[in-house]
Amino acid sequence: MDVLAQELKDVNASTVRVLASVREAVELARRALIKADLEAAERCIAGDADIDAAQLRLEQRILTIIARRQPAARDLRFLGSVFQSLTDIERAGDYAVHVARAGAQLAQQPPLKKYIDMARILTIIDGMLEVTMRSFESEDVAAARRVIEMDDEIDELYEQIQRELLTYMMSDPRTINPATKLLAVARYLERCGDHIENVNEHVLFWLTGERI
């Protein structure tokens, strides 16, 4: 294996590791929200700095490879796609932190409702991250397309949560404050899914040259 090929392989592996860190952050956010686990919330928040640092290191490495090796065609598409993906990956991690913080706040009061639909969204996000890792590791076009389809499920659940919470607020003004916080959490989850979808759009461009 030549030097460039090895460097590209290392970039791929590093990207998968950052995705794994975001997946762990999502799991901690799930525990913070669904189980009112304050320790999980603290761990999620503390781990965000590591994700940010990994993003910056990998971005710098990609720029160095481009400058030194001058890759072309598919190799350059790969590096460009990863570079763009890193911002979306980091943002997905940020939204996990937002959910964890909100979970810690909501844990201080009785729940307005059971978080069944939000738990479903978190399960979908976990699956999206797992499949995204496979799309990188195996250069799997079908996996990337599957993740994009999975985000549609999140959008449907998000709209359902919005309708339900608005109904709560209209029927009882006392629910406005907790319902507003839950609407924000639902939005964080929806945006997290969007960023993971974006990553797989970049993967498709790398693997097929197709822009979505």
C-alpha cells in the first residue's frame, strides 16, 4: 500500500472513531432524558470537548494530505467529503449535548408525559450512526441511502410530538413551560438527524459523484 492509500485509510478509520464518539454521546443523552440520569448528562457534556478536538485534528490532517500528496479524482472527493462531513458530525454531537442538558433540567420536575416518541427518535438516531459508520468502513452506497431514508422517520415523529405538545399547551396553560422545553428537545433531536443525513449525502458524493 502506497503512502497516500495508507493515509486515506487512516482518515477513514479516524472518521469512524469520531462517529463512534458521537454515538456514545447520543446514548448518554438518551439516558439523561429518558432515565433522568444526571451522571450521564455530565459525561455527555464533558465529552463534547474531545469530539471538537478530534474534529479539528482530522480537518488539519486532511488539509496536510491535500497539500503534500495532491490527490485527484475519487481520492480528492473522499477527502473533501470527509472534511465537509466533520462539521455535521460535530454538530450532531452538539445536539446530543443540548438534549443531555435539557434532560438534566427536566429531571428536576415531574415529567409532563412519557417520552415514548423521543425515545423512538433516539433509537433511530443510534441506528443512523451505526449504519453511517458502516457506510464509511465498507464504502457502502446502500447504507448511505438507508440513513437518508431513516431521517424521514424522525421528521414524522417530530411533527407528531409538535402536535401533541401544542395540544397540551392549548388545553392547560400550566403545561406551557415544560412543553416548551420538550419542543426544544424534539427540535434538537430532529436537527441531530438532519446532520447525520448530511454526512451520508457527502458519502454518496464520495462514492458515486452524485450530489443530493
